[in-house]
Amino acid sequence: MSDSTDVFEIMHTTRAMRRLKPDPVPDDLIRKILEAGICAANGGNTQRWRFLVIKDPKIKKAVQVFYKRAFDEVIGPRYATSAPPPGVTPERYKRQHAAVEYLTEHYHQAPVWIVACIEDTAPPNRWAGASIYPAVQNMLLAARALGLGSTLTTRHLLYEKEAEAALGLPEGVHSYAILPIGYPMGRFGPVGRGVLDAFVYQDQWGKPYAGL
């Protein structure tokens, strides 16, 4: 089932979709995704978020240069030397690495990018993401509900100045994520995560949560 309206099913099956078809995505679907984004919580309801929709192949190719460089220099070697995360088998981790490499090579072919930004004269700080990442998650969930695939990518920030120049962002605007959006080649399915008792404590760090 590619689309769904059950919020819990959507959350449990919104896994990263890195293999995307180049087929065009209708603007009315992108609008629905953006509308979901601006429903999100943000600091003081100041709504400093800005969303740049990228369709121009030249812009995407210019950014993909830095995206691939970051893979070659940082992300690829990290995958090659890291153990699988909680809830992910070694075989699935290898498939994830292959999908990451696929997206790297085909990043610019995703039909639509949504660049999530914050307009602020101050440099990005530790809490600034609280005013943009909830919107990003809303958009990922909306895309999943519409049968569209995406993934939260921040790799371009390893070459932040160069990538943001390629995106044409003005002074005082910083990007926090890029969502490549398209129809997925694969199927949605359960996300790979660890079990709750590995992450949740009660009253004291390391003390198990009795509710589990």
C-alpha cells in the first residue's frame, strides 16, 4: 500500500526512500507537502522558515558536485567502517549503503527538491533547528501519505558555503536540509530501529522506564 491516512502506519513506514524515479511530480502534491510543513511547531511562532523548491537541473547538478564530494571524503568511508545501527541487520545495512551511494550518483535526477531554510541574520545555533526540523518531518510524513518518497539529507552542509552559493541563497538565509522528492522505485515498509528500552530511561539516566 503506497498511500495511507493512518498517522501511525505512516510514521512506522516512513523510511528513507533514496531510489527515486525521475518522473515529474505534480505541483499540487508539492503544495500539499509544503502546507504540511508550515503546520509544524516553531519557536515563538515566528515562522522564520523559508522553503526553496528546486526543479532546475543546472542548480541540482551544481549542488550534486559537493554532495558527491562529501560522500567520497566522509560518508562513504564512514559506512565502510561502521557497525550497523540498532534494529538493522548487516545485510540491510549493506543495502542502505548501496541506496545512499545510488542517491549520491542520482541526486540531481530527483524531480523536485525542497530546501528547508531559516531566514535569520544570526549564525545557526544549537536551538535554531527546533524551528525547521519539525516542518521537515511533517513534509516527510506528508510525502509518505501521498505515495511519494524522500529522505532528510544534510550532507551538502559539509560544503555549506559552496552548496548554498550554488543554491543561490541570499545573505542571512541558511539551509538546514534538502528533501529530494519523487515516486519511489521500491516499496514503503517498516523503519529499521532499535527497541524502546535501549533508548528510554525514567527519572535517572540509565534507569529503565517502568512503562516498558
